[in-house]
Amino acid sequence: EAMTAPRSRVFLPAVQGAPTILQERAREVQLAFESSMLHGRLALEYTYYDQRTSNVLAVVGVPGPSGFYQAPENFGTITNRGHELLANVTVVRTAAVRWQLGARWSTNHSEASDLDPRYAVILGSSPNLPGAGPGSPLAPAIADGFPVSSYYGSEAVNPGQVGVPPVYENGFIGPVYPTFAYGLSTRLTLAGGLVLDLLGEGQGGNFLLDGTAAAGAWLGTWPE
């Protein structure tokens, strides 16, 4: 891969070749069942999945004197495991009206493992070791034994103490992406083909970054 400088005929290499990299390998196991009861009024579906991707590829930075900007590298293994449960029940079923209720619940837990020691922590798109100073802002990161991705950065270890300066330590705060999701739905079908749908959804288990507060805390201006 290469790029061409604007308004010039100079050919600039961008990504260095890596003849020793391995292909990513993925495998997935699923267990599932479906059931219908009460003459079709109640339907249940359940799925368990286990995904594993090894030799995961990432584009990493390379030293400038090499003449390149980036190079592909294998850095570890990523697993995803979770459950999915669906339930639908028909409350009313007549010639004039049909009323259905539905619910769903799902989980997903990811983990990075077997990471190359050089890439113990990957911040953004470049590999880095955890060397940011206390008070550094949070950043998405990948590390051995933690979810993909997790927030890595500075956290106050004495939040309950009043009148003393905060003490910060760097570490992993929590997952970036939700670890569970749920939903409720209802459908009302009336004579003449009129259908009314109502759907509610939610998710959680992850941390949300307040960028304004994080930047203010890093600069020492939050809270005033």
C-alpha cells in the first residue's frame, strides 16, 4: 500500500510488507434450540456461542528511518462468548384482533489473550506499553485478560476523601462496549390489516466516557 503526495509525482510507501505474518484463524461453536408450546402461542429460542480468533492482525507503527509508517503484525487471540434468549407469546388470538408480546436478552463477554509482550497495551491504533503519567486521559485499550476494548487511564484511588489532593493510578477502568442487551416488544394486529408495534431496548455493563469531564480533570479544572 502506498500514497502519493499532493501536487507531486513522488511515490511514498506507507505500509511495510511483513512476510512472516500468519493468517487469522477463526472458529465458532453454537448451541441452539427452539420450542413452540400451547398450540403455537408460546415460542422460545436460545443460542449459546463461543467465537475464537487467533493470530489477530493489527496495523502498528514502525520506526521512521525504515521509510514506512505502518506494518501488519499478529498480536494475539480474541474470544467472544455469550447467550441469546428470545421469547414470544400470543396473548389474544381471535378473528378480529391478535396481540403479541416479546422479550429478548443477550450477553457478550470478550477477552484478549496470548498477546505479544511487545503489544501488552494497544492504545488507539498503535501499540504502547502502559507508561502514561498519573492524570492522563482515558483511552480505549486492549490488554491480556481484559475485554476488547477496555478503557485504560488514570483513576482516582481516594474519591471519598474530602480536602486532600486526589491520588491517581493508571489502570483498566472497564469495558468500552456493552456486555448485555435486552428488549421488550408488543404487536397489536387489528381487522383490516392495521398493525401497531411498540419496541423498547436497553443495554449496559460498559463504561461511558464523559469527554468534557475527563479533559477537565486531566487539566485540573474539573470540578471547580
